[in-house]
Amino acid sequence: DALTEKFLGGKEISVPIVVRGVANKDIIAYEFDLRYDPSVIQSKAVAADLAGTVSQGLSVVTNTAERGLLRVVVYGPMPIDSDGVLLNLRFTAVGKPGSVSPLTWERIMFNEGELRVSVANGQVELF
């Protein structure tokens, strides 16, 4: 299967975060907290990548100080102008094959919270 990738200990995992309905809403900033299982995956030192995403003209700051919690803030002068991959989150696989880490949104806000947001939690499974 072309979509199946074998995750081995120490291998980097990129998790694309996809958004719909953000085009032409004048979004120049967003932030979120994402909870994960640090015994399965660990955030990389550079935990977010904007290259090739709808956020590529913005700046990103991440905080990985608390194990199992990734805090991300993205901001810039030019608004997001299309839907698609918002950013890619970067983790390292540290769990055993078959282990699963939930990806749970604890907080997400666009432009100081003026837009309503609907989210879907996800997961990373190592195999």
C-alpha cells in the first residue's frame, strides 16, 4: 500500500493538519495546544513546518517544554488565502510497533478567537 509507511524507533513522522473554510477570512494568526502520548511519539525540536502549506508566508513559534503537550502559535502580516494543509507537525517515533498515540486538540483559536472552529481529533499508530 503506497499510503502505508513503516515507522521504526527514531524515525521522523510528519502529521499534516488540514483546514477547510479558512480561505479569504483574513486569518493572520492562529494558535493551538495539542496533547499526545510521549511514550509513543515525541515532538521534534523544530516541531512545526510551514513549507509548502497555506501558512508558508507566516512565522511559527512552538513550545515543547511539557512532555505530551505541543503548543503552537503562527502569525504574520499576510492572511491565509486558501484551504489545505495548514502546517505539518514533526514528531519522532519512540514507541513500540502497534502503539498508538491520540492527538487531542485542547485549544485552537484563529484571529483572537473571533471565528468558530470545529475540530476532529486524530491518532498516530506505529507499525
